[in-house]
Amino acid sequence: MQQRRRDKGKVAQRNFRKRQAEKALELKQNHKQLRHLVETVVLAHRDGDTATLSQAIAQAGRAIGVGLDGDRMDRVDERAQSDPSHTSMEGVVTGISNIIRPVCAATTEYSVEPTVTDRDTGQSLLQLSQPRSGRFSPRLDYGIWLDPERFLKIVDPPLDIRPYIGARKHTVAGRIAWAALDYGYACLQEAMMTSQPATTFTASTATGARKSKADWLTLLPPESAGRRAFDRSLRHSTPLHDVAYMMDLVAARIEFRQQGYMRANTRGADEIARQAMAGSVAAELRVRGVRMDQWWSALDIEAHVQTEMGVWDFAAWQMALCGGNQETNNSHAELIMPLVESLGHSGVCFGDGPRWHVPRVKALVRAWWSQVSRLELP
């Protein structure tokens, strides 16, 4: 029984090798025919023999069953007699592409040593033994010119902005969080564009040492928005002093809000690095004795606003801010804008999003609601 199975296996292997050899021979013959056809076309084109070129293209097409239709070939012949450029462009491009594409697609995995050569000089005109990569490659990388990572997209929102994405960007918390990020990004842009790193000298060395970004940002005028934003939001923790990185983080989040994704090849899209930075900030503040329960996130502020307004009034506000009624939406958005702007201009970065000191938040919310609650809302 086992001997019979072994014999069957040997026969099957022999038949497979035979079929493989026949296929290789067939492909080799196809290559030989293709080389001859292409050689005829190339030489006719080189010699400017438009009549021979048209006939060669038609013959090549008929040989593989992908020829030009009769009417089209007649028109090419007529124009070839009057203007050879028509044959050069239309005949060669259409005919050659129709001939080479189906044959090369089936034979790129085999290597054939001979090449088409010029009859007079022996110079190689077309190398068919090795498939090329690039625009005219018949392989799977056909047409891929650019770095594929350029278009890789991250469609999962970062953890720090996840509560404020989509329709939730219109909520009380969403408006406050995005106001802080937009304002901070604008201020840092101003700082980066208007400041230049300074060079300082010491008595112990004759070489200049460049200051860090944290140092040269302090050279901005104290009244400038960039200086105020840095002093208020970033100066309190050393890991936040890389202003360029902080700008990349905010830019990636703004891109996600606008596009629904962020590009993967930017520093700001690295969520692991962002979480590591946030952990360093938290550890530093913990050593200094900073109480995190005294710093509220935008969601914490929203919960406090609900407490001040009452559940029913707050639910009506939230529905108006996020609803489809444009008139109601606009009126409520205008009324909450003073609170949003005040908080947006006073946020402090903790690596996991902006936060606000609790006593200041309570004072702002109380003052705002005491005025708005007297108004008659639609």
C-alpha cells in the first residue's frame, strides 16, 4: 500500500515537472516571438518607415489577438502617410502597450537572457530578462511613485480629544476644550515666527551656547500673546518646554477635528510618546505637591456648569448647542461664547489636554450664569 502511494507520488511529481517544463518552453517561445515583433517595430520607427511600422504593429496585434480594429488601423495608415508623427505617437503607444501588457504580465517570473539589439551596432535596445520597477513595471508596484507612509492615516482619535470629536465638539466641554487648543496653537505660532534663539556667552568659555526654546521664548515681550501663553500653559513643567513638539501635538488634533483622521508620519500623531510625556508631567507635578483634584478638565467644567444650571436647563442648553436648529444653535452659542473665550485663554497644559484651576472656574461660571439666567431664551 505504501509502495503504491510512493509510486503515485513519483508519477505525480514527474507529470508536474513535465507540465512545468512545457510551460517554461511555451513562455520562452512567447518571449522569442515578442522580441522579434518589438524589434521589427523599433527598427521601423528608427528608420522612419511609417508604412512598415503600421504593418508591424498590426501584425504584432494579430499575433496575440489584441490588434487594432480595421477602421482604426486604416486611419492610422492614412495619417502616417501625411504626418509620421501620428504614427510615432498613436501607433507606437497604442500598439506596443497592447502587445507588451498581456505577455509581460504572464512572463515576468521567468528570466530570458537574450535582448533585442540594434542590427548595426549590437547595442541593447530593450531588456526583457528583468522586470523593471516604476511607472512602466508590469509588477504589483506599477504606478507607485511616492512614499506609501505619506498617506497612512490614523482614524482612531487620540485619547485626550476623544470626548470632543464629532458632534461632541459642539457640547459645552467640546467648545471649551477646542477654544483652548485653538488659542494655544495660534499663540505658539506667533511665538515661533517672531522669536529667534539667542546666543549667550560665559566667562569660562569663549564659545557660544545656544539657549533652549524655553529660554529664548522668555525673550519675547511680556505683553505678547506668545509669551503669556507659554508662561501660563507650558512653563510650569519641564517636559512641556519643547514648543515645536507641543505645536505638532495640537496641529495633529486640529487636523483630526477637521478631517476625521491625522497623518501617521507626524510627531504629533504618536500617541505613545504623548502619553509618556503626560506621565512625566504628572510625576513632576506630584513631586512638587500639586493636587490634581484642584485642576479640572473640560468635562469636569461641563459637570460643574450642569450643577449650576440644573439638570433640565443644562439638557436644554446642550440640545440647543448640538441640535440642527440653526437659529437656536446660534443664539445659545453666542450666549456661551464669553465663558468659552475666558476659559480658552486661561487653560494650562498637563500633557493630557488643557486644565483649569478650580477656584477660577467656579468664579467664571457663577458670574456667567448669573447674567445669562436672567435672559429669555428661545
